[in-house]
Amino acid sequence: MIRRISIAVLVAAGVALPFAGLLAGEPGTSGFLFLRLGNGARAGAMGEAFTAVADDATSIYYNPAGMASADGVDLNVTHSEWLMDVRFEQVSVVNEMLGGAVGLSFTGVYYGAMDRYPDSPPLGPDGSFSPYDLACAAGYAMDVLPNLSAGVTAKLLYEKIDFESATGWAVDVGLTHRSMIEGLTLAASMLNLGPMAKFVEEKFYPPFQLRGGAAYRYDADWLKGNVILASDAVFPNDGTTKLHLGMEYNYRMLASVRVGYKSNYQIQGPTFGFGVAYRNLRFDYAFMPIESVFGDIHRFSINVFSPGR
């Protein structure tokens, strides 16, 4: 088992390393940073090592090529209790059609009411405001070869803070390859590739990142289900390389236990979670502790998919 984890880690890094030179940038040079907050409790519990695992509606976020795995309709609704009572809401849906699969998603991050203070210090706040971020995406994926899928997603971005706002757009592209080694999947995606946007006088690019992933699925009667081992190497345009590791155990497709780890983050590390399924409905939960006084992250998802998947 340890050997397979090591192989998955090395393969994930090998998939992405040839492109790492494209990501030159300085820390803090990106905007629309909410695009890096993840999607789905299943992925969250697996340390978001999901590039090669993605096979449900949340694939529109991690790797649009994963949408090609859709069998009928797949709907995911995710709510995250984030730091300092920030609300993070997401809805994603993928439908098998047009010779492949079409996906749509909405992301909204709501920061709650904040006091407004003018430039010169007053006796008290001058009213309040409620900042928020929005993203709407549409994507398409298909099998271009029996063992290779490709996908693309385009998204519109909007950010508002008090009286000021910023708009932009970005594109995601992804590939998923089911290798000749039974159970091994390799994948890569480029996320948030778009032009420079402007907020007041500050100009910035969307938070581009390259992800290379590997996942190994092992089915056995003695397990009464299967185990998935996954790893992602993540190269952001404005920071250091990250490594994500994840594992999922599925018992008879009825219950799942998941653990993960996010390496090279200042305040993030281990992740945990579980899922329970009944017929065409699945509930997932992820606990993502943060080394901060502002609290931890709790992510909840409901997934509805076509019967028989």
C-alpha cells in the first residue's frame, strides 16, 4: 500500500513538472482568490487531491475533463462554514449530452456585514457594507479516445467591496488518461487562465494554477468495496509548489471514509471526512482544520445522481 502511495505521488509530480516553468510570478500578484477555495466535501476530505479522481459534478472545478465520466445527470450542492462566519455556497450540475457532457456551476462567497469608516477617523462607523464574490461557469467534456478525456470550462467573475467592484473571466482546461495499468488514472488541468482585471487602481491576473494528478483505485472482495489513493502536485502562479494527498475507502458504495493532507501550506494540513449514500443520493462531510484563532472549515455536500450510477 505504501509503495502505491509513493508511486502516485511521483507520477503526479511527473505529470506537472514539465509545465512548472510557465508559472513564474510573485507572491500576492493574483486576484479573485476565492477561486482557490475548493469545491465539494468529498474532495475537501481527501485533501483536494482530486484532479485524477474527479468524476462527479465538482469536476467542473478541479478538472473539466472529469465531466466526461457523467452517466446521466449529476447535481452537487455544497455549503462551507468558513473562517470568521464567511458563507461559501456552490451549485454544480453535469449532464450527459451532445456527444459528451455539459456542466454548469455557480459559486458565491459572502463575507457578512462590515462597518464602513471614512478616510478621516470619525466617532463611529459611517454605515456598513457586505462584500461578496461570484463566479458562474459553463463547460464541456468528451472522450477524445477510448482512454483519454478532454474538457474546457469558461467562467465569469465578479467581486464587490462596498462601492467598488471588479469583473473578469477565465478558462480552465483539463485532460484525464486511464492508463494501461489497471486502476491507475493520470490527469492534468490548467485553472483560471485569463486576462488581467482591475479593482480601483490595482491590476491583477486570476489565480492561475497548474495541477498534475494521479489516482489508483483498488477493488477487492476482502475489502467489501474499494480504496482510492490520490495525489496532486499544484503549481500556483504566485506562490510555492503544493502537494495534496488523499485516500478514500468505499464500503459497498453505501458509506465512505476519507483522509487527506495538504503540504506546504502555512495554516493547512490534515483533512478528514465521510460520506453516506442511499440509492441516487449521497451526503458528504469534510473537516478541514486551520491553525488559526478564526476557526476551522466545515464543508457539507449533497450529491444527486442518475439511478444506477
